[in-house]
Amino acid sequence: MKNSHFKKFIPFIIIIALIASCKSYNNNQTINNGNENNFAENDTVSISSDETDYEIIIIEPGFNGWLVSTARQRGYYSQQWLETRNAILVQAWNQRNLQPYTYDPSLYELRIDYDTRTDYGYEVNYKLYNYFVYFQMKYKQQLSTFIPRI
């Protein structure tokens, strides 16, 4: 009888051993993810404006360097031009976000809440537009009839 109870515990012991080994594996992944998060934090762009209370945070490796080195300088586009383009690009983005079976859901994870009646200021519109350009070029996407270019 004692032997049959022991045999019943063997599967539980094996499961506990597997869980323990998985947990140690996950700890190693956490360390790696910690490094990746540090990398992402170093390449995080906070889009905010002194003139407004709006802020957008973009965590996209490579975007910050691209913005500084490749994007058109501030002032190249008017705020009205940026707002017009952003309205079109946000609408296209949000349509793709709603169609995860048609468009890669890992690219269009979050919906963008952009109200065309709100004045987000130049800086927010400038960085948002440039993120769209960067995104389209990096992932070979075209959000509108406008070909992304610099």
C-alpha cells in the first residue's frame, strides 16, 4: 500500500522538477529581457510639448537615432501640414489595428487616439509624423497613397 502511494507521487515530483527547471530558465530570460528593456529605455522617445499637456511615448529601437540623423529638421514642415498628414496616417494605422487577420498585429498593436480638433502643438505633430515615416520605411509598410520619404 505504501508503495502505491509513492507511485502516485512520482508524477507530481516530475512535474515539480519540470516547473523548477522552467522557472530557472525563465529567470535567465528575465535577465535577458532586462537588458533588452534597458536598451529600449535608452531608445525611448517621449513626445511632449511645453505649449500643451499632451505626450506620446515611442519605444522603438533605432527611432531616436534616425530622428536625429535622418529626419527633416524642425521647421521644415508647417504645423498645419503635419496635422493634415498625421490625421491621414493615424486613420490608416487605426484601420489596420482593427484588422489583425489582414495586417500583422505585432506591428499595429495599439490604437492611436488622435483628435484632429485638438492642438497638440508642433513638437508632438513633428515627432508623430516622423515616427510614421520611420515605421513605414523600416517595416516596408505604406499607410497611405503618400510614399514615405525623407
